[in-house]
Amino acid sequence: MLRCADNSLYTGVTTDVERRVEEHNENSKKAAKYTRARRPVSLAYVETAMDRSAACKRESNIKRLPSQHKEALVDGFQASSSFTLVSSAIAQSTVKSPK
């Protein structure tokens, strides 16, 4: 999930988190329409998945969550992860369903 400049959250799937965040912030043609109008964006939450199908299913589930639940995911992620650990998660860079 990305935190947009207007404090909203954007959820998507990618195989390369660092590249995708950069595209959302700098490349208008590759940025999502939603994030183009809400720059800059920053990484707020990451999960990894076994495959793209599982990642898309989890993305769909997250998008249907109430905003309070999405914020709880972000808060839990930030509380349990240092940015050093996030960098190693970014290196794996896919979205994963929780167990």
C-alpha cells in the first residue's frame, strides 16, 4: 500500500516495489491515475505472496476492507518493521497473503 500526499491509501500488486513506487512518483505514463493526482506517495505496507494470483486475491481483499482496518495494517507493519527490514522485503518485492 502507498500513502498518498492527501493521506489516502492506494493498494496495488507489483514484482518490484522500489521501481513501482518510483513510477508512481515520477513517471506519469506508468503511474496509476489515482496516484498521479496525489503525489508524492510513500510506501506504507508490504506483503509477499506465493504467486501473482494469490497477490491479486489479497489485493482485492484489502481493497474491500474499511479504512480503519487498512490503517491498522499500516500501523502494525510500521510498528513491527524497521526500514532496514522493509528494504529486505522490498528486495523480494511481491505481495503475500498472511497465513
